[in-house]
Amino acid sequence: MPVIEPGDSSLKKLKGLHLWHGDLSSCSQRVRITLAEKGLEWESHPISIPDNEHATSEYQAINPKGLVPAFVHDGVLMIESKDIILYLDTAFPAPPLRPGTEDGLEELRKWVDAADTGQSDLKLLSHEFLFRPRKKMTPQDVEAFAASHQNKELVDFIREWQSADMFPADKIAAAVDRTHGCFMELDAALAAGPWIMGAQFTLAEAAWMPNVHRMWLMDWPLDRYPNLGAWFQRARQRPSFVTGLAEWEPAGMADRFRGYVAERAGGAGIHVTNFGALAA
């Protein structure tokens, strides 16, 4: 169980399940989906990313990376979403969200790891095609963020994002290509359906539902992957998708995102399908 020592020692006194999370954070979404599938009660500690609450010293004493989520169970702190969801299925085994064989568990970890690895591309594509109007920063805002946030990788990312109207086209194309490759693999796996690993709904679903939903928001052409598209429609009907993801989206946010995508495509001619494998 990958755990870390909290900078805030008061966390060790907490009882029960506690989650520090962001409304649109895909990593937070996968944890909330897993909690919902398990039917677990948990205490919510919302962190507003647009208001830079993840850059405060108070929050960085909980998660030194200044990212969401952070999770505490009876005083034990974890900060990586893939570790959290695997832990939840071990600590609360009913209903099971993993196969009962070692080979099946190895395959499950492969899918969870792939979704986790894809977070870097998801972050870049989300900030390019969805988040620009949601979080406008002046140069002074960027410097204030850099001064308060100790995660250099995130600070460098924010500097690059805010320094131009668009990320370099080659970076966008590479992120599109890797995501497309993952979607092709998922589509092939889902030929046997209805879920990624067959008949059982598993943590692979919890890991991938937020990622595919994010791409759907930016008008990614899911119809190019018929099995994945059908899987996403099934996944959206799960109560856990509603309570763990959809209900945490700010009211009207999905419509605003899709409106921005259409407006940018019609005005500047910039759309995810202009890049990489999707353009080809």
C-alpha cells in the first residue's frame, strides 16, 4: 500500500474515509466512481483548482505535489489515484472490482497503469481544447502561482500553457497519437465486451471512464472506435458515473465546454481532429 507521511500531522487523527478532490479532476473522478461502486460513505474536502487552492501551503502539507486527489483512511494518507482505487478494492472487497485470478489481476493493473500514464496527454489536451476560457491568468498570476506551488513540473506546464495561444502543434499531435493508440487497444479489448475485461465491471472501467468522458467533451470522434463508443454509453448509465462524475461537474459546464470547442473550431479552425492520427 503506497502511503506517504503527511506534512500536516492532524491527518493521522482522522477516522473513516476522507477525500480531497477537484470537481473536474479526472483522477478525483476515478476515485469518486470507485467509492460509489463500493457504496462507501466518505467525507468530502473539495479543492478548487481554478482558485489555486491546490497551491496553498495548507494543501501542500497534505499532498506535497499540490495535486488532487489526496485520500486518508483512518489516518493513513495516499496521493496517487491508481493506488487509491486498488487499495479501496482490497480494503473493501465487496462488491469486487477485480478478477479473481493472478493473470486477471495482472491484466487489470495493465489497464489501470495505461489510464494513469495517459494522464499527461489528457492534461495537455484538456488545457488546450477545454480549459483556456475557464482559467485565464495574467503574467502576474502565473508568477504568483509559481511562487506558491512547489511542484516544478506543474509550474513549468502552467508557464508554457499561459505563454501562447496554443501548445506547439507537434506536442498536441503526439498526445493525440498516443491517446488514439490507447483507444484502439481499448476498442479491440471491448470486442468481447461488455466491459474492458469481459463480463465483469472492474477498476479498469473506473480508471478509463473519466478519460474517455474528457475526450468526449472536446468532441473527440468516438465513432471511430465502435466498441469503445458503445462501452462509453453503457458506462454513462452506471449510477457511479452520475454520482462520482456528472453530479460534480459545475452546472452547465459540459455545455459551455462543447460550446467553446465549436466556437474555436468555427473561428480559429482549431479542433482536436486537426492533429495527428485524427487528422490522417
